[in-house]
Amino acid sequence: MSEVKAFTPYQKFVIAMLAFLQFTIILDFMIISPLGAMLMPSLKITPAQFGLVVSAYAFAAGASGLLAAGFADRFDRKKMLLFFYTGFLLGTLVCGMAPDYHLLLAARIFTGIFGGVIGSIVMAIGTDLFAYEQRGRVMGFMQTAFGASQILGIPAGLYFSSLWGWHAPFLMIVAIGAFVGILIFYNLKPVNEHLKIKDVQSPFTHLTGTVKTPRYLLAFANTALLTTGAYMMMPFGTAYAVHNLEIPFKSLPILYLVTGLMSMLIGPLIGRGSDRFGKFPMFAFGAAFTIPMVLIYTHMGPSSLTTLIVVQTLFFVGIFSRTIPSQALTSALPTPAQRGSFMAVNSSLQQVSGGLSSLAAGLIVVETSTGKLEHFDTLGYILTVTVLITIYLTYRIKRIVEAPGATRF
């Protein structure tokens, strides 16, 4: 059991700001999922086309993250964050004005190009400013953005979309995001300590040096598999709830409100537990918890709203108990001089894996004439297999990071 190191006032501010930033990024991606039941009939598109809308963002994000990796450690991270966040907001604005499927698809690609780099910059800033012994809590608090997007963003998005159409939530994100950008500009100090480390390598050499590092490859594989199952099920969550579980569409805001609130409470607790009891033990707990919950969730029949809330909340407990300690462990692998590049490649693989997963899910899941989804249980089996593999990979990472005498960056 480790001693929990306290945060400074400025660190507390940074955590709050990064979590708020993550809120807008996560909401932009997640809002597509609950709008699926409205967006597909509105644009007259198939589940496969809807899966492409979701995955297009992820593919573009993955490509841009990889391209940016060679330059990620050459600039002040604050300046990079502001540049890519501005592009992200412009893309989201176009999404809110898109009149048809094709322009929406193009706008999601543009948004992904800029949004895909932001997550890696946020992770690099969080790692630069916090010691390894604090990072479980940092990742835990940042995960509250996931819950906040469900409590505040998704219910509001569903409400506004019911009044003014599916475009409205994107415009809401732009308004919130502009406020976040102003906070970053005026209050975040430069994050440039890594620039003091002389690096005469070309961007390409810097990138290839990161990709070829053996211990990094282990983390990249783990990240890709951690992403797979969740991205497969997320895009069809509302359609599954409405058509398979027979939950009224008007009840979905309540579902996201309650499960989001629980997510906000769960994240910091898991982060604190990761720092106090160990990252891998918490991950193993999450893996053991996830498998039965995902199998229950994907095999449910017509259910009450209360039942779905309980099952989905417990499912999130398993997901967070894997994601938070895994992020904390992985953050200790890269050296300061390679941190930005590592995070960019890692984020890129996460996005590409998520995009492939969403696309594959669109091909696996079949929508019947009544709107019911078939083969949704297959996604649960795939997630179960990936969870088992990640237990082994995470244990390997744990042995590298927490070995006696090992350097934790």
C-alpha cells in the first residue's frame, strides 16, 4: 500500500481544466451514439453507414495523431493544445450545420484530424506535471469527464435534438468548447520543460525511434485491444436500448443522467485505489468484473429502465477499473523526451482500433425491419476475448514499470 501524495493548488486547477477539456472531446464523440436512433431515419442511412460516420472520426484522428507524433515533442504543449482545439471546434461547428450524410461524414473527418491529437497532448501534460504516484488519481478525475458528458451533455443534447433536430448538440459543444479554450489560453502555464532536452533528430527519426522501442510496442498493443470492445458497442447503445430492451426513447436522458452520475463518483475512487493499492491489482479487478457484466448486458431481453441502469452502471465500473490503472501504468513508460511522440502514437492506435471496431460492429450487427438489432451478443464475446488478452499484456507492463530499480518517468 502506497502513501497518497497531495496535489498542489495549481495541480488541482490543471486537473479540473483538463477534465473540462476532456468533457468537450468525449461529448463530441459520444453524442453520435445516443443520436443514432434519430439520425439514422432522419438521414435515411443504414447501420453500416452510421458505423462509418462514427469510425470516420476515429480513422482521421488516428492518422493525424500518427503524423503529429514526430513533432509532438518540439513545441510547447500549451500552444499545440490551443492550435488543435481550435480546429476541433471549427469541425464540430460544420457538423452542426451539415444538411446531409455526405457533408456530415466530411465534417467528422475534419473534426477527427484535429481532435485526434488533443487526447495525446492532454495525456502528455498530465504526465509532465504529475508524479507516477499521483497519476491514478489524475486519470480517475479526468475520467469524470466521461460521466459529466452523460449527466450534463448527453441528456441536454437529447433534449435539444428533440426540440431543434440532431444538429443542435454539436452547436452546444461549440459554445461550451469556446469557453474552455479561453480558460486554457489565460490560465494554463507553458508546458515546455521537455524542450530543455536537446533533440537533434528529424521528426521522422523521432517517430520511428518511438515506434521501434520494445516496451512501447507492448503498451501500443494493449491500448488497441482495450479500445476494441467498448467502441464496438457504444455506437449502437441507444438503438439496442430502444429496440431490443424496449426502453422508451424519452427515458434515455434519465438512463444517461443516472449512469453518468455514478461514473463521476466511480472514477476518482478507482483512481485513488490505483495509487494506494496498486495499478495492476485494480486492473485485474476490473477485468474480472467486466466479463460477466458484458455478457449479461449483451444477452438482455425486454427490461425495465431500473434494471438497465443497474447493469450499465456495473458495466462502467468494470470499464473504468481497467482504463484508469492502465493509463496510469502506461504513462510511466516513455522518457520525457519521447513522451509527446509516445502519447500521440498511443492515441492514434486507440483511434484507429476504435474506428475499425465501430466499422466491424456495423457489419456484424443487423437491423431488422422493426429496428431490432441482431448479433449484438457477438460483440460481447469479442470484448470478453480482448479483456483476457489485456490481462496478460498489462501484467507485462506492470513488471517493467514496477520492477525493483526500474526508472519511472
